[in-house]
Amino acid sequence: MIDHAWLVSHLTLLRLALFVCAAAYWCLGYHGMRPRGRQLPAAIMAAWVQFSLGLLLEIQLVRLGFWSYRPMVFTLVGVPLDLHADWALLWGFAAAALGAAFWALVYDPVL
């Protein structure tokens, strides 16, 4: 079992490892799916919207007292920025890629 004091003292490294994993998954997905045409700009816009709106909404929820985070580095008004960067990398880009794949299936003529 992991010692709680050790985990708290190494939480910044854990957060860095999670960000590196999210970036690695994004790289694998990018090279595996090979976005074409407008897919990459759409994915960038989806990631930005997820990052900015998610961050703004979570700042309000933290201010209202729904939950709180441990005070650490790389936060904005008590909300960890790397958490939202991870979500934006994974779900912002995944939503655009999966959406493009879905619409390709829907509108692809059946032979």
C-alpha cells in the first residue's frame, strides 16, 4: 500500500506523469488516425472549447464550494490547469476524431 505522506509529497510528479501519458495517447491517436482536411482544426477548436469552458465552469464550482483541490503549483484560482489540459488533449481531440468517423459512416454510400 502507498504511504499517504509519500503520495502527497510526490503529487506534482504524478500530475506530470498523467500529463505525459495524455500527450502520448494524443500522439498515438494523431499518428493512428491521420486527420485530414478540416479534422485537425476542428479537433483543435474542440480541445480549446473543452479546456476553456471546463476551466471556467470548474472555477465557479470551486468558488461555490462544491469541491476543492489541494493547494499546489500550476493552478488558476485553485483549479489545476494540467487536469483540464489532460481532458482537452484526450476528449477534445477524441470528440472531433470520433465525430468525423461517425459522420463518415452515416453519409458514406453503401455499396
